[in-house]
Amino acid sequence: MDGTTQYTEDNIRSLDWKEHIRMRPGMYIGKLGDGSSADDGIYILLKEVIDNSIDEYVMGAGKTIEVSIQGERVIVRDYGRGIPLGKVVDVVSKMNTGGKYDSKAFKKSVGLNGVGTKAVNALSSFFRVESTRDNKSASAEFERGELIGKELLEETTRRKGTKMTFIPDADIFKNFKYRPEYVARMLKYYVYLNPGLTIIFNGEKFYSEYGLKDLLSETIIESDRLYPIIHLRSEDIEIAMTHSRTQYSEEYHSFANGQNTTQGGTHQAAFRESIVKTIREFYNKNYEASDVRKSIVSAVAIKVMEPVFESQTKTKLGSTEMGGNLPTVRTFINDFIKTQLDNYLHKNPLVADALQKKIVQAERERKELSGIRKLARDRAKKSNLHNKKLRDCRVHLGDTKKDNNLESTLFITEGDSASGSITKSRNVNTQAVFSLRGKPLNSYNMSKKIVYENEEFNLLQAALNIEDSMEDLRYNKIVIATDADVDGMHIRLLLITFFLQFFPELIKKGHLYILQTPLFRVRNKKETKYCYTPEERAEAMATLGKNPEITRFKGLGEISPDEFVHFIGEDIRLDPIMLDDGMSIEDLLRFYMGKNTPDRQDFIIDNLKVELDVIENE
């Protein structure tokens, strides 16, 4: 043997469709996850099934979609035309098979061109498809993509349409759980983009009459709108926009062919550019782009022929052309906004006046902060070079403008011992650590000036790279990792206040989380179990037998790096920070962080009574 690997016909093998999907799921649905993030794979599976039902609605077939999620089982039922009965098996199990290759039937389809339901099928431990049309019905059942049975009914009284049932494969999606908040948000976006469509989720009805205007009405409460929502649309484009009275950051909701492009793309870039250009021309003033867009809350949706996305999960639009006889995406959006927004501002002088005052105010604040910002930037650069507050991950080292990596995470920790444990046990490729020194300042009701003057806030902002825009955010997940005691809870609250006060879009877009770490370790000579609740501790004690050793972790610093690796790896438990739809951030902060201590005391006492009542009833 010469030590070289033999390369013969025996080394060549072909994977069938389901093997390829199961071996490389990331190619089809992005990251896997456990359901704690809105872009985790289990939500992509749901989206791919719903997309087919949406296409039916767009084609004028079926005005209602029913979605049911009970535990791990998902059911999606539409009342469209139904899959042709002879193709029920092929459509969900043969690659490159589907109706979306017929561009006349699906001109601007949202589906995956013959891949979507195959991916769902292959990645589900159970999958069933039923189709009804012409008073006949056909169904097929699969396990992990393998056909286990099919049936054809010559007569049925069922309403026409398609019903798909699936259970994500627990071997692929570890410890997964559907969070109804994420599902509801997804379904709301579908109805905003398809006015007149009704989606029923576990009995709750979602419906929109005014499209993106309804989205913004729910995103920003009326009292916080600087002016009434501007709502403009034509055949292939729709926009809605206003400016917030209290928010500092820009907020964008963008969509392409029905997909929520959370990472933006060519259409969002064109929208941001066109807004500035049109407003400059309307007022005949060369305003700074950041002053025009400061505090904007907006949504843009376009439809293009044969869209190009930068990933399989369609989070960023890459198309530069609209298709057909239309111009480029940039020109199309610019021409639309230049005409429609200019007309609107001429017809609504009160809105135009309020908008200009907002821009002038932003300009004044920017100039007042310019000196402080320069000093803060210099301080941040020196700190990043000379201290150890930020221990970055390899995907970002030396490149602060790198595109947001879907797998990158920043842990915000308290104290040297906790940050040391996480630093030693983290995945250095994708996980970074930012160490706090003491408790952060309560930033409620403070101006943006404090972000630059306070060293902790300034360095945290620099680490996240969010000073000018959320588009430059360097980490997909920002994880608050504090002790599960009173001080740790207080630090969590202060950090959440900071993000709500100055960067609420970071929370609205689902980037902020709380790290859950075990409260107890229960072990005997053969086995160790980590328990996150007293209930899990009791179960572990029963499982491990007589007199197991029980350790109560009082802080993150007590957990060794060798143990910590279990809690921030594949089995990481994260609780997302989510805002209730339509909740006023100002009211939220005023209640929890303002000077209304008696009100908070009453709130705590009332909720403690409720908790005690629940315990007694149990």
C-alpha cells in the first residue's frame, strides 16, 4: 500500500431524493434548531406546506386555510383545487415534480418549485397528504419519505382541496417545540400580504382587509405615529410607512413574492434609497440619509418573475430584475415611490410638515451627538484592541462589516467567572462572549447620548455593530446569560430596557434571548442528569435510585467549562424575548422601569396571589 486512498467505481454512490435531503437538511431548510428561533427548521417545514395553499388562493381557489398544531403534529388544510389525484404521491416524493414549472399557472409563485413538500416529507417521521377534487379523493402516507400506504376513493362528500399532516422527525429536530407566537406572526404576514384570505390557527382567526397598512397598525400604536400611515400600492408593489415619535432606530418589514425577507435584499435597499431621494427632491433639501430614515417604521412588498433568493429559506432577495417587460427592481421601486409618495405629500401638507420637522429634529440631534460619537468610536476601538470585554468568534474576527451569519451568537455575561466558563466551553467559530462589569445603568427615559457616554453601552453597541442600522447586526442571536438569582434577574431587566429603549427592532425581529442553565445536578456513580426545574430534579432522583448526589447551582461561575459545554451546544435552551403585538414600548417601560413603585408592588402581590391559588388547586 502506498498510503493513498483508492478511488474506484465502488467509491461512487447515488443518494435517492429523501436520503439527500436527510443527509443535507441545511441545503433545503436552513438551520435546524429546536423552535426557539423564528427561522428554525420546524417553521420552515410549516411555511413550505402553507406556501402551496397560498398559491391556490392567489390563483383564486380557496379563501380559507386551516392550521392546527397539537404538540408535535401539524395539519394544514386548504380548500383550493386539490392536487391532481394521479400525482398525489409524485408531488410530495419526486424531485422536480410540481405545477410551478408552468409559468402561466404560477407566474409569481411563493413555493419552492417542486422541492418544498418533498423536504417536509423527507424530514418528517410521519407525513400524510390527502387531495379531494371532482368528488374523488386520494391519499398517501409516508415515514421519513418512504411510502407506507396509499388510497383512492371513487366517491366522497369531502370539500375539494388539500390536507397535509406531518410530524417533524425528532432524530433531526432535537427537543423541538412549536411556539405559537412565532406561528401566529407567520400567519399574520400571510394575511397581510393576501387581503381577503382567512387563516384559522387552532381556532383563532386571522384576516386582513388593508394589507400592509394593517401590519403597521399592529406594529406601531396610533399614539406613537408621527403621522397617519401612508399606504401606497399597485399591481406588483405595496408600501406602508410612518415615523415613530419615540423610536430611535429604523424598522423595516420586507417581503418578496409572499416571503418575509428578514434579511432584506435588493428590494429593501432600493426602498431605503428611494425614500431618501424622493424626500430630498420634495423639500429641495439635501438632507442626510440617516436623518430622513431615523425612526421610520415601514413595510414593502414586491412581486417579481422567477425570484432569486440568497438562501434556500428565502430570507434575502437577490433579484435585480423584475422580469417580463418591467425595469430593474431598483428602478421599478424608485419610479413608484418618486411618483406616489411625492403625490401623497403634495396632497397632505400636514403630513409633509410633520415629516420635515422630524427630519430637522434628527439633524439637530445628530450634530449635537457628533463629537460624543467620535470620542465613543475611538474609545470602542481602543477597548476592542486592549481589553477582553469582547471575545469574538472566528466568523467575525477582523471584519466588523461581515454579513450577519445565521449561526453566530453573542453571550452577554456578568462577571469574570461566568464569562470565563462560557469562553472556555463555547464554539469559537460561531459563539462570542461579551463580559459586563457590574450592573448596567437603568436607561429608561434617557436620550441616545447616554449610549455613547456610558462605557458598557458604548462597547456593547460597538460589539453588535448597530449604531447606524440593524442591517449591520453582527450576531443573529444575542443571549443574556446571567445567574438565576435576584441580581441576575435585575441585570436581565436592565439589559432588556436598554434594547427596548434604543434598539427595539432587535427584539421585534427575534434576536434577543435568555439562556436557561440547570438549577440542579443529580448524579450517581454511573449517570449524571442536569435539571432545569424542581420537577425535573424529582424525576431524576426517582430515575437514579437511592441517595443520588444533588448539587444546587447558585451561579454560572460555579458550573465548570467541562459541564457548560453541554448547556450552550446542541442542547442549548433559549427563551426568546417577545413583545405582545400592539403593545406600547413606552407604556411597558414606564410601568416596569418608571417611578411608580406602588403600582409595581400591587402588581407583584396580585400575581403572587394568583400563583399561590394555582399551587393550592393543584
